[in-house]
Amino acid sequence: MKKRRWSDGWFAAALVLTALHCAAQDSFRYRAQVDTPHETDFYRIVLSPEVVARSKTDLSDLRILGADGRFIPYVLKEEAADSGGAYQAIPDAAILQKDSSNRHSYVTLTWHANYRIDRLSLKIGYPTLYKRHARIYSQMPDGSWSPVAQVSIDPRDTVFHIPGVRTRGVRIDIDNADNAPLRIVGVSAMQAGIFLLTWLQNGSSYLLLTGDPKAGAPQYDPGYFTDSLTRRPREVGIGPGQESVVMAGGPSSPQRGPTAKPGGGFLLWSILSTVLLLLIYFSVKMVGAIGAKKSPHDRV
């Protein structure tokens, strides 16, 4: 029987440790490139409706990844409803209106993603004068409808602030009483201004990551960001988002890293798959060697 080398066991152990390290990292399924800051300062990274739609409901899976592979601390903030320019338009919804014999009209809005809705604006084509009461519902994951708000619709009041809901569908139940149904010719939905307040380095590269259902809320020190602010931080934009798995993990760091972009998720998954296959291969060989009967001529 061929003598086994002690290094075989160490190699298999190294494979196990490598696999465990990869498995311990977070897996983010959506990323967006942050625009390169031109000065070292505090910045506001405004979250687009697409980013919010792909995040957990409490936004706890949001991360800012630096070029050195470490997370950048941030504070999650939301602008007040009456702030100018605080809302962002959500992509147009599919609109379906049904006028029922029970003197109610049901206007259903459907989106392709789970957007957060904070404001609705109606465009009424007919009649000129009207005064209606309506109830607003959001669609739950199981398809049922949950009440959100009650509103009154008239020519001077067709924009409604509602408690923020994450949903793919909204239904507006309009009570027409003895009047002709309203003709809804357009509905627009808006998301409140949500942003990350963070410290960015001049010329550095950053990625905004989200979409990890297992990620918990990071524990950063809010005072680090808010205590020294005496003016409104400038905004830094983000590019179009991409459906791309990114494996990342590790402590946050305020230090400036190299400008090289972190590796993509495809490469990391390929490495992980290769490591797991090798681990299985050597494990089978080790089990076979242990179970084999030793020859009396085997050397110790």
C-alpha cells in the first residue's frame, strides 16, 4: 500500500477553511456604482426606487463597499415629507379601472417590482367638479389587500401622502355615491427621499450593495457622522443597478483603499465551486485509504 503523505491532510484542511471563509461572507445580489467623489467629505447617497425595491423592507442589507474590500460606515436617513424635492418618481404602473354596479370604482395599480410608495397623485379626466371619498389598499405578498389610508378627492386635492408601504400593487376604492364614475387618466407614485450619510474619500471607488435576505443591520456609530455636521452634505449619485452576485464581508473601515474595483461575484462563485469539488474529491480518497486493509509489508 502506498504511504500517505502528511501534507494530504493539511491540504484538505486548508480547503475546508477556504470554503468556510467564502461561506461566511455575505452574498449581495444587486449592486450600483457610486459616482467618484471629487473631494474628501461627507456625502448623501440618495437611494433610487430600484435600490429600495431590491432591499429588505427595513433596508438593513444596504452596504457601501470600498475598493479595499471593506464596508464603509453610514447612517440611514429619510427626509421629511414636506421637504422640497424630497420625492423620487417611481416607474409608471399598469392601471386598471373597474366601475362596479355597487357605485364604487376600483383603480388597481401594478408594478414589476416591490416599490416603496409614499405619495400618490391622480389625474382626473372627468367630470370637472367632484367630491369623492376613497380608501387606499396595498397588495400583500399573499395577494390580499390591506388598508393603508382614507382620503377625500376633489379638484384641489388629488395628491395624497400615505404611510410608506412596500408593495407591487395599490388599489384605490372610490365611493361614487349617485354620481357618474370618475375617469382616471393617470396616476403617478413617488418614493420619499431616503439616503445614506457617509464619509467618502476623494477619487476612491465605491459600490452600493443590497439584496442579501440574510444580512442584518450593521452597527455603526451614528455620532461619528452627525456630531460634526454644520451644513447640508452634498449629494453623490449612483449609476444604473445590476443584478450581480457580490461576495463581501469584513469590518468597516474609514481608511482609503486602492482604486482597483473589487472582484465580481461570478469569479468568487467559480472559486468556491472549485474548492468544494476538490474537497469532496480528497475526502473520498481519505475515506478510502482509511478503510483499506494495511499490508504486512507497509512501512510506517
